[in-house]
Amino acid sequence: MKNKHLNNEAALLKGLLKAERAAFDRIFELYYRQLCYFAFSIVQEMQLAEDLATESFIILWNKKPSFENTGKLKSYLFTLVYRASLNQLKAKERHHQSHQEIALNKETEEPVDLKIIRSEALQVIYQQIEALPPQCRQVIKGVFIEGKSVKEIAGEMNLAAQTVLNQKNRGIRLLRNALVNDQGLTPAVLLMACSFLARY
């Protein structure tokens, strides 16, 4: 299978069924980061989230199930990660919390669909951050990803605090414009992504 054919849904799914590495690599590229964010929203540990996402692809590769469309494939992967994430939480709860606290967490847990939208929104934002001008990108990564203050970033970059603040505001504006102009985003993902940016 040639790479140029991998954007064709039928060819991609057929390639997976036939254990073609190029098809598997393309599926990994499409969904891995989303699955990491999704798992992280549940287990709150990025390394563990990445491990769980990776394991879902191992299962996919070993079982090679057939799918009617990529939507079913995506749902399959998210279900694998969701179940694995819950199993991790249950194991952790057995060691650290009472049965009453477990029941309370289940009652207040965020719906799975919302977690998926959240993971897709984060993926889109992180992709757009990489497209920002260098200095602006460094500032936004410090604020948005690393959770640093303007003062901390100013010290690290040897810049005036006002310069960092200006770059931060510029970055948020550029990100928001990029999101609004992205025709591939669903309204739910766009709304979630914009709500993230509104916090900064």
C-alpha cells in the first residue's frame, strides 16, 4: 500500500485487516495523541496515559478486527483505552480510597463523550501551538502546557514581563483565529478548545 492511498477510508481499513504496517502507522498517527489525552483525563498521569494508549494499538495489531468505517475503528480504540483506564483507577482505589468514595467518584464522573471531545480539543490546540512563531510558541508552551507564570517565563527567556505578556496575548489570539478558521473541527470541539484558551 502506498502512502498516498492511506487517506482513503476503505483502503486504510483493508490495509489494517491485511496487517500492512503502513496502514497501522497511519492509524497510529491519526489517533494516538487523542487517546493519550483521553486516558490522561481519566488517570491524571501522562506516562500511564501514554502506556494505555500504546497498549490499545498493540491489541488492535494483534487482533486485527474488521470495521465498517473509521468511526467504528476510533470508537473501538477509545473503548479499549476507557476500560483500561477504569481498571487502573479501580486498582488504585482499592489501595487508597474507601468503597463510599469510589461510588461518589462514579456518580460525579465526567461523561465519556465529553472526555473524547476534550482530548480532541487538546490535540488541536497543541498542533496549532507548534505552528506559532518561535518566541510566541515558547511563551504559550510555558503558560498553557507547563503552567508557568509570566514572571517565571520572563526570567527563563531573559525578557521583560510585558514582552512575555504581549507574546502570550498574541499567541492566544493566533490560536483562537486558527481554531475558528479550521473547517474540520466539529462545533463541540471548537467550543471546548476556545473554552480552554479563555482561561488564560
